[in-house]
Amino acid sequence: MLRQLSADNERFKTVTFQSGLNLVVAESTAVSRSTDSRNGSGKSSMIELLHFLLGARADNKHLAARKELRQTVFTLSLDWPGLSQELSVSRSGTDVKHVTLRPALLNHPELSGSSRWSLFGIGAEEEQRVPVAEWQALIEKGLFGLTGEHPGVSGRALLSFLIRRVGDHGFNEAVRSFSRQSEAKATPNLAYLLGLDSALAARYQDIAAKKATRDQLKKAVDDPVWGKVIGKTADLRGEIAVRNSKIVELQREIDAFRVVPQYEELKERADELSRRIQDLGTQDVIDRRNLDHLEKAVAEAVDPEVQYLEQVYGELGLMLPGQALRRFEDVRAFHTAVVRNRRTYLGEEIEATRRNLEARKAERARLDTELSAVLKDLSEGGALDRLTALQKILAQEEAKLGALQHRLEVAQTVEASSREIEATRIDLVREVDTDLQERQQQISQATVLFHELASRLYGNDRPAYLSVEAGKTSLKITPKISSDVSQGINKMSIFCFDLTMAVIGHREGRAPDFLVHDSHIFDGVDDRQVTRALEAAVDITEAEGMQYIVTINEDKLTQTRSLGFDPTPYVIEPLLTDAYDEGGLFGFRFER
């Protein structure tokens, strides 16, 4: 139970709690100004401070971090399971990331069952400063019995149902502790308090997350630019097939690759042989052209003929003298010698050319043989640099293949995830439905309690029950009171539901023994139902050994008196007023 809320500022009005019903009353005083309002008395601030001291996240806008309150150290005293004395937790706006526990809770001998306490020289009365996150973990284990993995369930979320906040619109719906909370995130916590399978309820969150991812990916695929980046499944499969084939070929080439020693020398020798063979061919062309010219020159080399001169002169009636004929004979002999010598020279040149052609033919054959051998060695392997280059190309191709496969996964997720998500959802709904059938006794226990509370408020003529079913997007837990369309009936539905959760959870060790409501729980509620709600709270907290704390305006409480309810034993100190200077919880007024 909660025992006391205090502060080190003497103006702060210490709130001391008791077991059973606790009424924190705000009244209007005779000296109140016309502009004063009980909204400034500190009722909602008390709720905020309870959350602050029970590990709520606090930023520089939080109530306790305000300039007027930043230096104030607030303290909450409460009972702690397994601890014989009260535990006090303190926190201030100057250090919102830590709390101070007294006594030191970690390794406490009453909780750990060890003697390490004395070994470290730590007494049970000493205080301990711990991070807020560690305090939250202690709350989960100590107040809610949460150990190990508990997906979708947290101590802070559970406390948000047991101590609803007006600022978070916590009184709008029974199954949500703040307005923007999804049912998929809320119901695992409700399921835990009611003794249902919270892990099953939390799996709806996984489906919701997958659907959100799928929607984002679908939006990206539909985008003209991103659509090209991701691609379509069929196109990507084709690209992957081609890329795989190339990788297989490269791998085969690398596996068969043989590093040839002195590869560069062999390559240079092959280039040299190719150049020499090419040079020999060029020389052959020149020599064959020369040979053709030489053979034509031999055919054209003939002996000079002078006999025709006598015939020509005879026909003219002239006779050549003998001396002239002798001179022609000498000339013919000279020319014959010249022609013979030319034929001899040309013949020698022709023979030399033919010998050169034959020699080059033999040289070319030898060079061709050597070149073939060198090329064979080169074709069967290569230099180490070549192998390294092939391996680099293979790595690049494999990286490209990986990128294509990732794009294919994305495309497949987009194209197939809708069906997969739907199939997973159907399986989960079937599994949750089966589980609910097996836990029907637990559900009936909660339903009966809710019905009894609602019946005390509205009588047996108005049907009231809890509806628990496997929904499409979350576990559906719905408190229903017939004709619950009015604000007042909705608030009383929340009252009955919260009290049911708190009682069931406390009975089975899954919740602490307190429930706290702000006065907004009675907004729009008929005075008769307010009276019956308070009477029900008295009876059930006494029967269950629990504590119900509620803030309430004095005028509402006056109406309950007229209807037969005596609030006197349940009104706790202090009495909050709307007096401008000192009436509120903090003992002074500041702008919120």
C-alpha cells in the first residue's frame, strides 16, 4: 500500500494514506476569490507526483522540473513485498534520472536472503541512489511479479492503468491508458492483470509492425523512383540467374587457373616470335616480287641480229663493203658476250632469291613451332596478377548478386507479405481463441466481479459483463454496461473495470494492492452512482485487503452524504482548498 507522499519543502502538504478507501477532498473556502478554481488545488498534481516517484519518465517540462519545484525533493513511502519496514523513494527535478531508496533495496538481506549486507558494511537503514531504469525493473519484479522475458508488458504500462492520468486522456476509454495507445499495445498489459496469456496478446504487435513495414515498402515500390531501385520479382529473378551463371563461369576459370612461372617473359617471347614471323613474310613478298622481275629480265635478254642489214642494203641496190661487215660481226660478238653475262648474273640472282625463300620458309616453320608451344603454355595459365584480377572480378560479381538478392527479398516481402501477414493473423486469432476457451474459468471470474460491481451501481436489470475475444488486430477486452453511451456510464464502466483488474491482479500476485483515480472518474456521473461506487470501494477493499485512493470535490461528497454515505472515516489529510495562497497541495500557486 501507499503510505505517505511528502516533500522537503515545508509549504507542501503531506498526504498520509490509509488502508481501504482514501478520499482526498478539495473544497471551496469562504474566502475563495471568484476566479479561484479547485482545478488548481493539486488533485491531478498528486497523481503526477505518484507517477514521478514510481519511475515515470520526466523531461524539463514535467511538473517536478518546473522552476518553482525543481529544488524540491519529493518522497513516497509504501509497503514493499518481503520488506518488514516501509520503503521510501525520493526524487527531485534536479536529478530526474535517479531515485534514492531507503532502505537500500538492492541486496537487502530480507529480500536476497544473504549475509552480503554486513560484508559490505551496509546497514538496512542506509539509503541507495539508483538509476530510474533500475527502479522501474525493481517495480516490475516487486509489485507486479514480472521476471524473465515478458513481451508487451511493462511495469510503467501497468501502473498507467492502476493510476490513470487526466493529462493523458486516461479516462476516455477503459482499455487505453492514454489516447493514442493502440489496443495491440494496451491489451498485453490488461491480459497480464486478468491472468490471460499476455505473450499471445503481444504477438499482435509483431503483426502490426510487419504490416506497417509492408505498407512503407509498398509505398516505396509504388514511387516512380524507388520502384526502379527495388524492381519487380520476375525481373530480379532473371538478373540473378544471369549473374549466377557469370559467377559460376568465373569460379570455374579460377579453379582451373594455373599460375605460369615467368609468364611475362613467355608473353614477351611470343610477341617477339610473332614479329619475326611477320618480318619473314614481308621479306618473302619482296623477294617474290624481285624473282618475278628477274625471270622476266632473263626472258628478254636475246643475242643481237645484224644479217638483216645485208638484205636491206641489197634491196636498195647497195653492196656493203667487207670491212663494214666485219665490224658488224665484232659488234654482234660483243653484244652476245654482254647478253650471256647478263643471263649468268640474272640466273645467279634468281637462285639466290629462291634459296632465301626456302631458308625463310624453314625459319618460319621453326618459329611457328616455337610460337605454338609458347602460346600453349600461356593459354593453360597466366600470371599471378591475372589470378588476382579474376578473384577481384568474382568478388565484385558476388557483391552485385548479393544486392540483387536483397532487392529480391524486398520485392518478395512487398508482393507476398500481405498474404503472409494475413495467414499469420488468422493463425494467431485461432491460437488466441483456443487459449481463451482454455482460460474460460479465469475470464468468468473477472466477468462475474465486473458484473457484481456494475450491478451495485445500476441494479441487476442492466446487463453488464466483460467481452473477451480474439480480434483481428488485437485481443479484444471490452467492458460493457447496457446503454453505456453516456459520459457518466462510460466513467463508471472504467471504475468497475479498473477495480476488477486491480482485484484479480492482486489476488494472483500480479499487481500491487492499490488503485488510484482522479476526481474526473466521477465527471458526468449521477450522485447515486457516485455514492454506490464509494460504498462498493469500501466493501471490496476491506474484503481484499486493498487500498483505493480517489480525489473528489467537496460538493460531490456532500451529495453522497445526503444519500446515506458517511465519508468521514475515509477522508484523509490534508484537506485541499482553492485558496489562492496556501490552499493547494504545494502551499502556493504557480502558473501551470
